[in-house]
Amino acid sequence: MAIVTTSKKACTVNPLKMSQPLGGMLAFMGVNNAMPLLHGSQGCTSFGLVLFVRHFREAIPMQTTAMSEVATVLGGFDNVEQAILNIVKRTKPDLIGICSTGVTETKGDDVPGYIKLIRQRHPELDHVGLVYVSTPDFKDAFQDGWARTVAAMVEELVPDRQPGVAPFTKQINVLPGCHLTPGDLDELREIIESFGMEPLFLPDLAGSLDGHLPGEFTPTTIGGITLPDIARMSRSAWTIALGEQMLPAAAAMERKGGQVKLFDRLTGLAANDELIAFLMQVSGQAPSRKLKRQRSQLVDAMLDGHFFFGGKSIAIAAEPDLLWTLGTWLTEMGCTLDVAVTTTHSPVLAKLPCEEVLIGDLEDFESRAGDCDLLITHAHGRQAAARLGIPFLRMGMPIFDRLGAQHITTVGYRGTRDLIFTIGNMFMADGHEPTPETWRSPSGEAAAASQTH
């Protein structure tokens, strides 16, 4: 059991965490023909827009209510109304997802009341979904904003299952956490479909932000789950929630109808065996020959790689569910998790296999990681890695100094196998080749001397 502490510094130095509104915005981007709308100043929106563009290297749809100083003091109803009307007129979205910011939360804008009044005044908006999420950026973090937004979409867009209506036994809902990439979702989709089932992902970033070339430009999201597909999620017999952060959304889906299964991670042999056993149970089918082959490849990779992982000291700074996934899996491979820094509170933190988990920043991370063999965090950790001279693996968001961040895959047998190769090769490359001067260690020379005498 780990002790969870919070940094008491007067200010954050080299921030690790991103704010709640960014997590909410990204979740809305997993819905087809959607327009995320940030209720705040233009600067708040431009910051998030630049961050997502640098990470995904794609055109990012995002709008703002453009709150000024006067509007912030007097209330933002006019700004919200005008923003919604302009978006509908110019982009014709199916969904407008609204997230609050610290400015409007401090003022206390009643956005649900605004939306109700706007619908009364503009009946032509009946065909447009409007979902509001409270995501103040002065508390919690990116993971919390994502989780609250997914839960809000379930509550607002998924109807209750009618009594006596039979579920679709071959349809399964998937609620992925923000720590999973579009590449992860593609891998999971392939695994689930191999059992003859149809997965419905909410959100589905694999459809909208996987780096494909669209047939034509659209100002809203391109791809992702559609509103009609979200509406039929209540007919699914089962819902899979991926990550502790998705428990509120899973509970909301359970109230709509169907059963829920939580997987706290899908990286590692045992974790994926649990997923495959579950899919065998609900589908009534055996795993494909391809899946069996991938499992065999993973076991072989574990045998090949454990020589290089054993005894290595790891430092990780990440959102709680990503920290849990990587930290527990690396200890299973024989490493020790000596430094764990995260962004927000979560029940999984106390269960991590380390002595302490610190809710802090990348300065805290750097000050503790000097003796570690590998650093793992997002791209803002690159300066710390350079100063410490320690190998650095980029994981999480943002990753803006490498290509293909959206295609990083760490789930399933295949994703875990590839992660073993990636990290194992880093350990091998950082090793020191013996030379004629260094091949004898002091202990070896002492042993040889004792044998001579």
C-alpha cells in the first residue's frame, strides 16, 4: 500500500497536470459531427486548441463563448446563446458540448438554466444535442474532466431501456478512459469484433483523431460515435469500463439498463487473460487462432525481456489511471516503482506497488528520479531527462516532439508485447559494453585473488 501525499509548494514548477476543461473538450471530440464549446475567455480556448493540434497534428474543432471582463461580471447568458446560434448556423453540428472554465465557475453562471431558456426561445434547436459539464480548472485535473464529460453524455444522450425490451446480446458498450489512445481503441475494437460482437465506444477517438485523411473538410469532428449509436447503447447487454475514472459513467450506464464490468487496466498478461475470459463468457465463442498466437508471442516476449527489466528502477509521472497501468505492469516485469507522481486523487493510488505517491509537478518528479533507470511521462519531461541523463519514454498527453502519438498502443496481447520491446530496447541501449579495462569487476578480481592464494 502506498502513502498518497500532496506537494505543499507555494507554486507549481514545470506543471505535470492539465486542466479539467481540456479533458472534457477531448471527450466531446469522440462524437461524430460535434462541436466542443468552452464557456470562458478566448485565451482559455486558444491554449487548449494549440495543445491538441501539437499532440494530434490534426485540425481541431473548438469554439468559445468569448467572455469579456464585463460579461464575466454581469453573466454569460448572451454569450452562450450567441455562440450556440452561430455554431448551429455555420457548422450544423449534431452535438454541442459545453465545458465551463474557472472564470465562469467563479462567477457562478447557471449554464443548465441558460440552455433551458435558449431551447424555449429557439425551438429550431430541437434537433441539436446540447450537453453541459461543470469542469472548473481550479480543481482536479484532465482525467476528472474527461470522466465527468462521459458521464454527462451518458445521462443526457442515452435513453432508459424500456421495461420488457430485450437487450442486444451481440452489442457491447465500451467506456474508455482518457489514458487510452486512438491506437488502443482500434486494438480493442479488433479484439471484441473477433468474438462476433459489435462494440460501441463512447467516446470514440479512434474514429475522429486517428490521423486519417477525410474525403472533404468539415468544421466539426470527423468520425467518432454518432448520436443514433449513442441512443442505442441502452440496448446493450454489457458495458465495459476501462479505468477507475470511468466508474461514474459506468454507474450511469447501468441505471439506463444492462450490466457493467470494470477493467482497471488492459496492459499485461493477466489483465488481458481476464478480458478474453470475459468476452468468451458473454459471446459464447472461443478466442481466434490469431489471439492465441498473440498471447503466445507475449509470453515469449516476457521470457526474452525479463533479463533486462529485472531490478530496474522506474520513475513515472502521469494521470492516475496511466500511472496505475504502467506502474503495476512494470513491477510484474521485475522492475521497482521508486518514483510515482500524479495529478489528482484516485482510489487506485493507494494500491500502487510503491512507498509513496505524490500529487505534484515535474520539478518534484525530477528531484526524486536522479537514481532511476527510466523516466516515463509526457513530452514536458524531456528537459528533466536531459539534465539527469536518464532514458526517457514519452507516454500520456501531450507528446508534441515525436510523430505518431495517437497510434501508440499498449493494450491487448500485441500492445503489451510491443511495449516490452520498446522499453527493453531502451534498457539494452543504455547498458555499458565491457572493455578490456572494465570487464573485471572489483568483486571478480577479489575472487580470483582468493583462488590464487
